[in-house]
Amino acid sequence: MAVCSPKCAIERAQTQRKTKERKEHREAKEKLKSRQDWMREAQTAFNAYRREITKHLGCISCGTHNGKMNGGHYRSVGSSPETRFVEENVWCQCERCNSYLSGNLTNYRIALVKLIGISAIEKLEGYHSPAKYTIEDLKTITKSYRIKLSEFKRFNNE
């Protein structure tokens, strides 16, 4: 590509070199990530999406719109890892209910009945085959929920 001057050519070459170095550094860091690191990234992207699309409801357990909001799982990841990425399982929840009241599950379930119905809750509470996510699966989940979140924000800010 043509440049306007030697100074411009030097600046362009330096910019291209820095860009290449950043890309190589990012790729090297990704190779060092464990499956658990990828799981954490996927969970963060998924929770951010669910928090954003359900925040207008406030906390599912107590209804508050104040303070820090989390992506609260109805069936916890510890007790039901196979429902970790089930959208009906994660709703906006305040820090108090999620962290200090162990999910405030009685009120969570009452609100969930109103939102998705008892049959959907029974399905959520029922058996789910164990999920075995590969690193590629987790990369795909992360990417898809980041895209969904940006599209949701773009659509709702227009």
C-alpha cells in the first residue's frame, strides 16, 4: 500500500508490528488457559447476558432494583452443573439475596412460577443429563453470549 512519506511509512510499520505483537501475545495467553478458565469466561458472558435482559424486573427474589445485581441461578451450579447455561435457570438477583440469603429460593420460586409457569419449573427441577463441555464448546458459548448481549444493548439503546 502506498504511503505519503518515509515518516508515514515508519509509523505504519510500527503500528503493524505492535498489532502483530498484541495478537501473538493474546494467542499465547489463550493457549495457557485451562478448561476451568474457559468455563469461567463462558459463565461470565452468560450471566452478563441474563442479568442485562432481566434487570428491568429487578431482583427475582425480592424485587429490588438497588445495588449490585448478579446472575442468580435457581438451581445452583454446584448442585446442578448441567443447568449452568439454561436461560430459564438464571435471572437478575440482588447481591443480598444471591450471596447472603443463599439465593432466597422460596421467593425465587414464587416469582419464577409467575414468569415461566410451573411446568417449566418442574422441567428445570427434573433430571438433566450431565453436560461435558469441551474448550471449543465453551469458546462458542462465550462468543455467542457476548454477541447476544451486544445486540440486545444495541437494539435497546436505539
